[in-house]
Amino acid sequence: MEEHSIFHRMISHLRSTCKYYTGYPKDLGPSRVIHFTSEREFVHILHQGYPVVVAFTIRGNLTKHLDRVLEEAAAEFYPHVKFMRVECPKYPGFCLTRQRKEYPFIEIFHSPEQASTRERGADPNITKYAVKVLPFNYDLSAYGFREYFKRQGI
């Protein structure tokens, strides 16, 4: 086995001990970002009572930065806020209901409440819910999410 230089050992020690060293990827552990698979799963996650940050994306160079930001923010706010990523080419129906044409964009869904069913002819077996949806227009970073959550009282 080769012997590492003093400089290499010093840098590796710095990386392992310094919490805020920005030149090296952070060890965030397992991914906390949920990948969208169905609307039923999305509704199930909403019913857990936590706010859900949903990133509507398409694959590309721009989304690589967004993926890193989501991973970092999901690790920081776990388990109080859930983060979900939707690849819009795979699930176009869910993305088209948002009525946005530019990708990627982020929306925050929270506080599902049972909606009143006063409609005539409504099926009594179907339960409808009202969910607050807030657009996210802050800085794309864990700090931006933190400030947004403070401002919205989440």
C-alpha cells in the first residue's frame, strides 16, 4: 500500500472533522427525497400531516443542482417536511394539472383538510380534501427553504 503525503492526510482530516467545509460534498446519509410514483402515494404522504415540497423537473443539467439542493434540504428538515421529486416526462398528467410551462419549479403542499361536499349528485363514498398550495420563489438552497418556512409559519 502506498504511503499518503502529509498534505493528503491533513486535507482528509480537515474534510472529516470540519462541518462547514464547502469544497467537499457533505455526507447526507441515505436519500430523503421521495420519487413520485403515483397520485395515490402522493395523497397518502399528504395525509401524514407534514408539508410536502414538490419539485416538478425534467432531466437536464439544470436539475443536477436542484437535485443536490433537494437532498441537502431533505436531510436538514427530515422528518418535519417531506421532499418529493416528480419527473414530468414520466408523469405528464400530474404535471399538466399544475398549469406551468417552465421547468423546473417547486410548490409546497400542506394542511390537508376535508372539504365540504355540498354538491348535488356527489358520490358519498368519495372524500374530497382541500390542500394549500404555495409557490416557492426563494433562493434554491437549504437556507432559502428555512427562510421560506419561517415566513409561511410552517
